[in-house]
Amino acid sequence: MTLVPPYIASLEPYKPGKPIEEVKKEFGLRDVLKLASNENPLGPSPIALEELKKSINDIHYYPNGGYDLRVALAEKFNCKVENVIVGNGSDGILSYIIRTFLCEGDEILTTEAAFIGFQVLAKSRGVPYKTVPYNNWRYNLPEIAKRINEKTKIIYLANPNNPTGTIFTKSEFESFYQKVPKEVLIILDEAYFEYTCTDPSYPDSLSYRYDNVITLRTFSKIYGLAGLRVGYGFAHEELIGNLLKVKLPFDPSTPAQSAAIGALRDKDWIKHSKEVNEEGLLFNENAIKSLGLKVVPSKANFHMVVMKTEEEVNKIFIELLKKGVIVRPLKSFGLPHCLRITVGTKEQNEIMIDKLKEVIKNL
């Protein structure tokens, strides 16, 4: 008998974007720009930071399991507390979903090269993991619907999608949903919701309130709280009630919860962050195209650049590191010929493009 199941032994662990300090040390650099992990380059809201500071006085008490944040989210999104779950990042909630609903003999269905965090969590359960190819870098919902069978338990959809930045529309989702049996659970990962929610074609999952849909969102992106690990989800109260049975009792931490509640209140910060991102998306897309590279139009806060070979990606990645710019190769996602570049501030974007231009000249 083996100690470690084969499906665990064969897994590749999740590898985040290279840390700034590691790059500084490796290449002897003083200034390093990280555009690898889709964080908000402006950082967190001042209100969030103030609430974070105030919460430090209470860290000798156990957290309340995120109850205060659940109340705040229920009020903001016009639902009951019983429809809300919070956790250590949306990936933490994903892990609860995998543990709660997947049984032996079930199958998972999603797109190829889905968000790597989901891939790792889903494959750790040891059930069949089925995928459908992209259609022009977008979820092929009609083909996914055709692949549903009696063993399909969970369908994972990210909208906007990481790593491509593309979305599927209201009409596409509504047509797809009609083909999904009620006993199949749909996870709608909306980590980048705030960047595209004003697009009239975007299907805000909360407007549907379907009983077999779990919506996931996060404070790690536009809210600028990636280091505190706070995610949240919405679903029918029966689904949330079962998730709470396996949720770790004390996450998120008290400081994380306090900062998240503060961040929710600061609408001006979110508005400013979105404006900076929209300007950066347009600038980066045009500038990357001007270098003769293929870039996928994005509805999130990053771009995926499609190269001809993995060798080209690795060359660009390493040469940019040497120049103090961190981007993200996508081999671990299943796209070895692609890399992802986060939108920064205006100054950061200009620096990145200048360095990328230097690297491309020497390819």
C-alpha cells in the first residue's frame, strides 16, 4: 500500500509569480516591477488600511469566522447572510466546494488551460478532470454543454477568464444554462468582476440566483488585499449551509475581515482603480501590438501574449527579469507558448513596454 495516492504524487504544486525580493537578490537589482500576479498596482484603499490598523488591538481574540463580512456583503448585494460564505481567498472556498460536493465516480468539466489554482485543487480529488478546447481563447460553452454526462458533478467557468482575459456574454450563458441538469453544480469564478461588470453584455451571476450556481469573488484583485487572503461566495442557502460544515471555523482572520469591510465602503477607490486599469489596458494592448506581438483583448486587469514557441516565452521572461520586470509564463496553466502581463500604473506600463521593446529587438 502506498502512503501517497497516485493522483497526489503526480500533481505539480501551484507556483505563484516570482517574488520581488527573490528577483532583486538573483539579479543584483535595486528596483523590480512585478506585473505577474494581477494585483492592484495602486494597493489597498486608505479606508481598508485604517480598519486594518484598528483591528490589531483585537488579535488576541479568535476571529468570528467572517460573520461581520458576510453581513456586509449580504447588505451590499441584497441577499441573506445565509447566501454568503467567506474564506481565505476564493481558492480557499474552491477547496471547500471540492471537499463538499465531489464523490467517487463524479467528474469535473471545464475549459482547457483553466485557472491553475482550480486545476490543482480539482485534480487533488482524484476524479476525472475533463476539458474542452478554447474557441478563439474564449470558453466554448456549446461544446462544454455537449460534454455533460451522467457523471458530471461540477462545471467550472471563470468570467472574465484567467489567463486569457476573455468573457462569455449573457446570451451565451443563458443558452448554456438551459442545457445544464439541475443536479450539476456550476462554479462561476468572477475574481475580475469589478473590471467588467458595467459591460452590458456581461452576465452578472447574482442577477440569476440559480439554485445550482455558486458565485466566487475576491478581495485580492481590484480591492488590493491579496496579501490578506479574503474571498467570498454566493449561493442558495442549502449549498452555503453544507459548505459551512467543512469550512475552517476561524477564517478569514480578524485583520483580513476588517480590511475587507473597509474596502467595501470605499467606492471612490474602486472607481479610481478601474479608471487606471482601463487606461492601462488600452495603452498596453496597443503598445504590445506595435511590437509585432499577438495579444488577446482583455476584460480584466492583464493581457495574455501569444508567442510562437515556448522557447520565445522563456527568453522574454528571463530577459525581462534581468531588466527588473516580472511577468508570468503560462506553461503551468497548459499554455507554454503564452505569457501574461498585469496592467500597472501609467509609469509602470511605460517602463514595462520600454523593457519589452529592448528584449524583442534581441530575440
